[in-house]
Amino acid sequence: MLLIRPVLDLAKSLPVLLGALLFGHGEPWQWIGLVFTAIAVFTGVSHVLTSRYRITGSQVEWHTGLLLRKQRAIPRDRIRTVDVTSEPKHRLFSLAAARIGTGRHSHGKGPGKDELVLDAVTIAEAQRLRTLLLHRKEVVATEAAAPPEQLIAAVDKRWLRYAPFTLSGLAVVGAAVGTVYHFAHELHFDPIQFSLVQAVVGHFAETPAWLSLVLAAAGLLVLVSLLSIGGYVLSFWNFRLTREPAGTLHVRRGLITTRSVSIEEDRLRGAEIREPLPLRLAGGARCVAIAGGLREGKGADKGGGLLLPPAPVARAHEVVAQVLGTDPAATPLVRHPRRALYRRLSRAVFGVLLLAAALYGLAWLGALPDWPWQVALVLVPVAALVGWDRYRGLGHALAGRYLVTRSGSLDRGTAAVRCDGLTGIVVERSYFQRRAGLVTLVAPVAAGKGKYRVLDVGEADGLALADRAVPGLLTPFLTGDRDRG
């Protein structure tokens, strides 16, 4: 880390350093940039030289700092995760970063007050810490072979065919275009000045509009597909889901940056099968754990709850069955009443009509041409189709000790949550739901997203489902008036 940290600090300080060297020649403030860079490098080096940690019988302690000392401690009985990540900078020297967490982290980009990051330790030490802190037992370093693991799932190269349907490359293209446009605008640079760009623009100008649109769409599709495949390989190559003898699910994945996440089965509250529309049309899905203590970030993949990357939907159900011991997500679901269909359709269509009305108003005022509101009206049948598909995806069931709920169209999810893990049941009814005789059940759970909804179920069926999921919880509310009478 004494080789890595100064390089990283120099890279972060590069704008200030370049500004001082290029524009501060002969100026007194030039030294401010140089001093700032030197302080940043010195601070990073001192952090590496002074970092110490130890594990006692009750807590994990960490000390660092030369001029400004920092000390932190986490009780061992509160530790829920040990997330081992090895980025390229670590892998050069067989190192890893061990993130010791006590619960969920939903806000902020950096480590929170309930997370301790040991950056960096050897890979062997990171694995020893994971076993020691999660399995609650002392581990002695020996040359004995590692305990056997039960393989549940491993990545299959044939699953690459699902990568283009994740549309992850679309986000990369959008971010790249936005970045290039931002810098071009700030530098007052016109890309049309390039001869290559002029040739491409000239070619499209001489081509019929419909053909230009088709060619542009095809080119974008190829680019997004290639980027999605590359992202799939980088994120999920070498993926393995195993079960350790100590009752822990262990997930390893990554090609350049490797990640190792452990999920204690005692904290497993269920599983969810996610089927975004493009992936669903290709017959694919991914599986996510609903477990307490996992770090939650932007998406379950980043939070560490991924049990299976995009793969055949049948394989996702097999993983759920092996992880939970049963597959409640495959249980036939109860259809919701027709009144829920009218509600799905009205909400989908009304939003598009409202947008069309707003665009028409702007066109009437002369702020916009007529074609935007006309295009919005053309989208009304598409919105109706999405509303119908959302209704078709609604469903619920009580499969043994699991409450199963499914909803969504563009991003459909089927969640199976253990009833004994629920912290209660919330019954919601809006004004329009009351008129339609519908309710929405909210199942709070200290895991995963925090709550899972059964949308637009009939009032009688919904109350009966809630009473069966958490027996006796709603009894005072359902019989209170009768008892008083």
C-alpha cells in the first residue's frame, strides 16, 4: 500500500497539481497547489504506516492517524457482514479490502459509522477474518485443507446471451454521451469540426430519414449489446454460490475486481426473482437474497444480495429451492379482482394523457411544435398495454411459512418472505381504493428492501391473507367494534 496509496493520492490531486504547474508559473499561489498535493500524499502514507487493528473477545478495534488520531471499535455480536473486495490495485500485491459491517447502508457513497474498512490486508487474512467474525469461533491458521463446500450455482458461459437484455450498456452509453457533451460545452468545442463527424453527418443527410433512423437504432443496439456483454463478464465471471458447513452462503464473483460476500442462513428471510421486461422476454431472470444485515446500496447487486446473475428463469427457481429448501416463488398465485385491472389501466393511461395535455398547452402557447403532444397521444395504446401487463403480473399466495407477492411490468419481481420474519402488517387504502373495494398490504421485514407490497387485492381477501400471514395481529381491529357492541 506504500506503493499504491501515493499514486492514488497524486491522481486525485492531479487537477490542482496541473493547474499550479501550467497556469501558476511565477505566481505566488503556485506553491499552494504543490503544498496541497504534498499534504495529500503525506496524509495517505501516514494512514498506511499508522493503521493497526486487533480482535478481542468482544470487539474489533482499529486505530490510525499520526497528527489526527482516529479510533473505532465494533462489537463482535453486532457484526453481520464481512465483504471482501479485491480491486486491481489490490490484486497486484495479493491484497484485499475487508469491509466489516453491522447492518444496512442505504445512504451515502462512503462507509458509514456502522462499517469498518480494513484496506488492505492479505487475501488469506481477509478470509480468516470472514470465518472468525461470522462463524463466531476461533480459527487457527494451519496448513490443513479448507472445509468442503456445497456448490449451488456457478456461472455458465452460455448465459452471456442474456447480457444484452439487461440493458446495462445503455447506462454506459448515456453516461459517456453526457460526459462528452458536458466537456465539449465547457470548452466551447464543436464536434462537427472533425472531418470524420462531418462525413457521417453528410452521409445521414443524404439518406432517407426512415433509413437513417433504422441505421442509428441498429448501431446503438449493437453498441449497447457489446457493452452489456463486457459488463456481464467483468461483474459476474467466476461467479460461484456455495454453502459452507457452518451454515453460511458464500458468493464469489468478478473478473478484474473480485468480490466475496457471506450470507448467514440464520439471517435469510426469503428470496426474490427479478425479471425486467427485456430479460423476461428472453426467458431470463436473476435471483436476490432477502437477508438481514446485508449492505444495501444502489441495487441489490452492489448490496451483495445477488444469488444468481441473469440466467434462465428455471435456473433461478432451482437456486431458490436449494437456498430456501423449497421454491415458494413457483407456487400458483391468486389472481387479483378485475377492479385492479381498471385501476392499473387508468393510472397508466391517465399519466400519458396528462403529459399530452401539458405538451398541447405549450404548443398552443407557441413554446413547442405540435409533434410532441401528437407523439404522446400515440403512446396511449402502449401505456394501456403496460397497464394490462401490470395487472396480469399481480398475484399473491401463502406457501407454507412464506408470503409470496408478485408485481410490476417493466421490472417484475416475485418475492417470497418468511412470515415469522415480518415485523407486522400495514393495510393501506387510498380514496380510489376504498371506492373500488381494494387494499394494499405492506409486509415490513428487517431485510432486503425493508418492505414488500401486495398491491390492489380485494378487501376481504387482503384482510384474510394478513390474518393468516401474522395470526392474531389484526384480530383487535376486526373484532373491536363487535366486542364493544
